[in-house]
Amino acid sequence: SNQNLKAAVAAYYAAREAAGVTRGSLFPSINLGASQTRSGGGAATQFTFGGARTANQAGLSGSWDVDLWGRLRRELQSANTRRRRARRTWLRRACPHRRRWRRITSRCVPPSSSCGC
């Protein structure tokens, strides 16, 4: 039915995004931040001149998880397996007569010519 097909398509896209997030953990991450603080600016008193002060700050940090024991690789393999299974489910629900499918195209290769997919 259309609802099952929509659920399979949504599951595939979710699995594909999860695999992309997992793949991203293999690479270093870099964080850059900047801030500006303005203080003062009040009226002049006997001890101060009432001028405003501006403080600028910038920061840069980075991190990288070294995959010594292969944990990140195994997580990526698992995410890719879930993505492939979700794709197979999607293709099977798109054409219930499907016996096999081609790698390059997702067209139905029916067992007989009666399939109108």
C-alpha cells in the first residue's frame, strides 16, 4: 500500500542520514567562536569618565577521535548495513513482483512481462 511505501522511503532516508552522521565521526571536528562584550557607558562621576569599554574574544578548538580499536569503523559498517536493508525494503515495497534489481537503475526486472512497474 502507499502508506507502507511511504514508511519504507522515510526509513531509508533516516538510515542514510544516520550513516552520514556516523561517517562524520571519522573526521576531525573544528569549532570557531567569537564574542563581543560592551560595558560601561554611564554618566561621568568623580572617579570615572563614563566611557564605554568593548572586549573582543575569539576562540578556536579542534578534536579528533582516533579509531585505535575500530569502534567507529564498526559503527559505520553497521549504519551502512541498516541503510542497505532499508533500501531493499523500499524497493521490494515499490514492486512486490521484484525478484532482482539492477545496481545502476531501480527499475523493476519482473519475472514475466505482466508486471507494470
